[in-house]
Amino acid sequence: MCGIVGYIGNKQALPIILNGLKRLEYRGYDSSGVATYNGSTIVSCKSKGKINKLEKSIAKRKNLNGKLGIGHTRWATHGVPNDINAHPQFSNSNNLCLVHNGIIENYSSIKESLIKKGYEFHSETDTEVLVNLIEFVKEKENVKLGEAVQIALQKVVGAYAIAVIDNNKPDEIVVAKLGSPLCIGVGKEEHFIGSDATPFLEFTKKVIYLEDGELAVIRNHKSTIFRKTKDDTTFSPVINNLELSLDKIEKQGFDHYMLKEIYEQPKAIRDTLRGRIIAEKGVIKLSGLDDYIDKFLSAKKITIIACGTSWHSALVAEYMFEKIAKIPVEVEYASEFRYREPVIGKEDIVLAISQSGETADTLAAIKLAKEKGAFIYGICNVVGSSIARESDTGSYTHAGPEIGVASTKAFTTQMTVLYLMAVKLSKSKGIISEQIYRKYILEISRIDKKIHKILASNDIIKKVAKKIKGSKNCLYLGRGYNFPIALEGALKLKEISYIHAEGYPAAEMKHGPIALIDKNMPTIVIATNKINYDKIVSNIQEIKSRKGQIIAIVSKGDKEVKKIADYTIEVPDSIESITPFITVIPLQLLSYHIAVMLGKNVDQPRNLAKSVTVE
Ligand code: AGP
């Protein structure tokens, strides 16, 4: 997820763009850049790091003036964060300059065809390919920038929000959108561009939200033409009057980043799957795994190292890899692994899971494993992060920046990558048939719709939260795939509401924890119908017989648990290995609502940091 900003009008563009980029820093902050037309040519300045680094670079320049400009703050998807990969990206002639938020899935094939036509590339980005494709079309078809963008985008597969300017026509900005947000601020003889309206809120409340497949040619002091990318139909857009506050817009209308990120999970999973599965053809493409498939197929064991929520996704992976791919897995807390003199060597594969890619214990643990000869596969959310760079290869989750300290969309996108790995390895080992393989792929391709259904029951979950928000302790129980989810649910509750909570395998109750049960101890039981259902029902009865309060997560249509639980939250039915994607959602919402009701700082809970870079 990146942020784009643009300006065309009667003011100096640079200060407006810089301020706008700061407003969008929450969308991505590993590098940034600006470009303005200074009266004779387009000039730019780019910098790795946050916007304040860019400001320092700009302060050394004198020529970044002008009343037309674009800017970008990056969350890398292709190419590590550095000055060359930062946007804006220029075409070979240096005449076209473009900023982009999204992922061009077929950029490699387009790049190859442009290289054959003599184009050269300096960055690793899909964006540089796009701006050169537009230039190629503009020259070949001898058309204006707007038409060239329209023709070029019809050759592109993926998601984009772009703003493009032309050295030879410095009185217009062309913008287009598909799958990533983009809006236009309409001022008096000036126009603003933004990934959301925060960059120009103080200048105008009149906003046009471009829809997917729409393009606009914004001309200085003249009319703006709006067109459908697919054909030549023009249209008059709706101009909205903005009511939201700055804070609300940054959170896209949600009260907290955590809630926004819970609701972003369907999109985050889609983005993580993008370009990696072709459901109708039964194809999984994971370049990091594909390049080393033989190493994985011959592995005697996979060791997964992580911390916190990432350690919970590692536990889910243990079930996935062993049940689906029949590969032995060992899950380790990084903080323990690094000090216990592990017996590990060159035959071993280590998966390192980390949202931030900077967790000190995880980084130290994989360095130790690497010293001992192990092969390291990183699963991170931050491109170019330390753990990603320390790994021999890996797969990024494309969850976008996760601002809330309590990890949500990072967790479900980690499970998405791990699921694809387990299914791909199982097929490669000949364990599952083509038909079962396609079924697994189809199921993950539909998970976003199931999560949407659970998000729709938010009000029911909020009512349950109200019933138990006064508790001092909570128990979370689950079996099989739902055991790591019980742990994750307990971690979510304790880290944002400060209520003590513990997760257990449900069968463990009789080995001690059941002594805790009384009418003041709510137990959240994940009782979906595919995982030891009868056993978990008897666990519920054991608790009920000791006056314990039961909140049960059940599969849609469940009747038996509904008769005995105090409260039930229904989730869609699914195959066993998809269950954890579904059962974690109500637990995320439950902890969120309890913490809000208790007046806690949900996005920045006490004593916690988003990334634990200290030991
Ligand atoms: C989870 O909600 C916490 N924020 C924390 O446990 C986190 O998962 C842990 O610190 C690991 O972080 P990482 O994924 O960035 O390595």
C-alpha cells in the first residue's frame, strides 16, 4: 500500500505535495519522492526512509519549484527500498514521470517485450515498466498522454492508482485507477490528487472518488476530462462534499487502525494471493518456494521460528505442513531457540515468520541457524527488512502497513502464504490428487467472502463483548487448527484490554485449568464442526457443570452447542485447513470491542511496541 499525491494549479506544488505525503505516511514509509515541472523541465528528488529524510534532501536543492507536481510514499512490493526504486519513476526519454500505488502482475512479460524494443531499466520496480509502456504506446500510436495511458492500461493485469505528467505538456496530470484508491480534490483553478483526501483537506472539501476503470486528464484552469479506461466513453463525475475529519480519513472512517486492519483482511489476503494462484487452472506460483522446491521435498524436517502472533501462525503451519504435506515441523520461540544450542545443520530448513522483519530475537535466531548451515526462508510483511535480507529466499505477505500494535491482517496473510506452501508441497510430493489440489486452491481463493460474512456479524460480537468486558480472567479453548487460534485470541485480549487470558488445547482443561472455572471465569471455546466436535462439546459440558460461562464460536447452523453455551457466534462452514482463517476473526473483533469499552489505547497499548527490535 503506497501513497500518491499530485497538484496542478496556481500555487507552488512542492509544499503541498510534501505536506500531503506526510499525511499519507501511514500508507507506507520505506522511501519517498517528489517531481515538479519547474518551468523548463521535470525535476525530481527521491530518498530512502521516511518523509523527513526526503525533506533533508530537498533542502539541498533549489530547482524543485513549479505549479505542477506529483509525489509518492512507498510500501515496497517489488524491489527493496532505496533511492532508485523510490517513485516517481521516469520513462527512458525522461519525458514521462509517474507515481503508482498497486501491483502490476504481468510486469515481467511487459518488461521483456520493452527490453526487446530497446528500453533500459534502472530500478527493480513494476512501476518503471508501466511508465515505459505508456511512453512506448504514446510514441507508437502518436497520441496524447491521456490516450496513451488508456491504451497502455488495457495491456496491464493488476491493481493501480497512478498519476503521470509529461515534460512536453506541463499543463496536465493524467490519473487512473483500478483496485487501489485515488481521489481528486477540486479547488478554485487548482486540482489535487491523493490516495485519500487527507493531502488536500485544508484546501478543498470537494472530492471526486475515481472508480475502478476510470481515468481523468486534469488540465490547468481548464475542464477535466473523465473517461472509462476500457473505451472512449466520457462521463461527468460526482463531486462529493467531504464531511470526515482528518483523523477519520486516515483511518478510512474507522475509529482505530486495528479495526481498519481487521476489516482490511479480505483485501490483504487477496493482495497476498494476487499473482500466486490461478484458481480456475489449479496453479500455485510462489517464486521463493519454486526456486528451492527440491530442497523442501527432500527436507527431513522444517523448523519454524517466530515470536508472538507470528509464532501462532507458525503453530497453524505445523498442522498445515504435517496434515497436508506430511512434512515434519518443529515450531520454536525465537527467544528460546537462539540460546538453547539447537542441533541444526545444512540439511535443515528454517522458516522465519515476522511481520516487521525486524524482531531482534527472530533475527538473532536465524543468524544462528544460518551459521550452522541451515537454509532460511523468510515470510515478512516489510520488503527489504532485516529478516527478509538475512533469509536465503522467501515470500512477502502483501498486507500493507500494519499500524495497530496488535497484529491482525499480518497474521491472516502469514497463514495465507503458509497454506499455499503446504498445498504446493503436498502436490509436488504426490500426496494429494489434482482434484484435491484444486479444491484447496479454490477454498483459499474464496476465503475473503467468508471473512466478509463474519465481519457482517460485528454487532453480535460487540454485544458479547459487553457481557464479558468486566472479567478479570478469560480462558480460550480450541482443538487442532483451533488450538493456535485460541492462543492468538488470548494474546489479542490481554495485549489491548489488559485482561488476563490464557489459551489452551481444550483437552488440557482436566489437567489443571478446570480448577479455575467458576461463574466469574468466561471461557471462549472454538467449537467449529470439523475439528473434534464431539470432544469439544463434552469439554463445554464439563465447564458448564462447574457454572462456567461459555462463549462459543460455532459453525453456521450449529444446534448442539447453541443449547448449552451462554453466547454463540456463528462463522461460515469451511474445510478443516481453512478454519483458522475464519475462527480468528471473531476473536479479533471481540478483543477490540472489549478494549474500546474499557477505554484502552487500542492502537498503542501500554508497554508494547509494534516491532520488538530490542532483546
Ligand atoms: C502481536 O499482536 C504482537 N504485536 C506481537 O506479539 C508480535 O506478533 C511479535 O512481536 C512479533 O512481531 P513480528 O511479527 O514483527 O516479528
